[in-house]
Amino acid sequence: MALINCLECGAQISSTAIKCPKCGAPNIIENKTTTIEEPLKPAEKRTKRKVIYIIAGCLIIIASAVFLILYNQNLSGEEEDSSNEQTEQNTIAKDETTINETENKTTTATANKKNQIEETKKKIRNTWYNYITVERSDYTYREAGGIYDLYIKVTNNTDYTLNSVETSISYIKTKGDIYKTETVSFTNIAPHTWVRLKAPDSNRGTSVDYLSISSVQSNDLNFCYTPGNWAANSADPYKCK
């Protein structure tokens, strides 16, 4: 505590005195103000408390709203991921179904085509004479006997290679008897082509006859032909066994 001079009467007074005890003038200190806070009234306390409660409630509401927004976004993201995963699974299942259907159709189409090809081959085997033909050329013969410059031609009108074809032709004497029979063999006749080979010359005979195909073999056609009455006992007699 310090002593100061009263501004009115000049008497020394305490710096904490409210007024001068001698002249009663108020104690005013230059450039310094002592403020004594008055205690809050009960109504002001209640108002301040309400403001605090309101602010706290607002903060709680805002925090709750932020939490709900973030939770809904996370839930929506999970639902979207689940939906995308389900869509992807459905797409994969649909693709697998499409692939299976395509494979089944392809398998069925392949089997049908194979059956059609086999039926076509069977028809050719059973009516081969409509597709494989043989013919001879003109030839030279001598009055005293002899056949020369005779050619045999085999035509393949199928879609398959003929691996071997054997033909036979008989040389006839003047009185009509067979002097001899020769075999002319052909190999690897391509589809829709013909091959012409020279038959053996003969020093006897005045004509030729009984030209025929004695055997045919085609691996692609699964065709093995040899003549005989036994063929009538089978639905597909010339199919290679």
C-alpha cells in the first residue's frame, strides 16, 4: 500500500482509499482505473446457462448430422459395391449360359452335319455306278488278228478320291469266243476328274467286249466294292468293314 497526495487538499492519503478523509474528495489516480466486478444476478446466470445449453445442443445436433451423413454415404457405398458385385456375377452367369448354349448348338450342328455327310456317303456307296463310270476308246485290229491302241477311261464324279479302281476287258476271237481278259488298274483318281490308261495290246482277237469295273476302294468314302450277289443282304453292303 502506498501514500499519495489528495488532488483537492493535498493531504496524504492511502492509494486504496475511496475518498480523502480530510476533504472528502474522491480518490482519482491518473491513468489508472480500479474496476470492481459486480456479482451476476440470478436471472443473468440462468440466461447465460441457457445460452451454453443451446450452443452445446447445436453442436451435438451438428455432430449427429455429420455422423449420419458419413454413415449413409458409407452404407450407400457398400450397397453400391454389393449391387455392382451382384451385377457382375449375373453378367458372368449370363455369359456362361450363352457360351454353353453356343457350344450345345455348335455340337448339335456338327453332329447333324456329320450325319448328313455319312448319309451322302452311304448313298454314293449304294449307287456308285451313277458316280463312277468306265468307257473304252476306239482301237486298231488286224484282219489276221490282233488288238492295238486300246484305251480305258475311268471317271470319278464323287467328292472323294478313289484310291484304286480295277477294270477288266475281254478280247474276242472271230467266232465270238473270249481269247483272254485283261485287267487295267487305276490309282488315286481325284474328285471330279478322269484318268485314261492304255490297255495291253493283243496279237489275237478281232474285237473287245465285257468292259466292267471289278473293284473300287476309297478311304475317304469308306467304300470297298467287289461284285457279288451277297451285296443284296445288307443295307450298306459296300461300306468297308
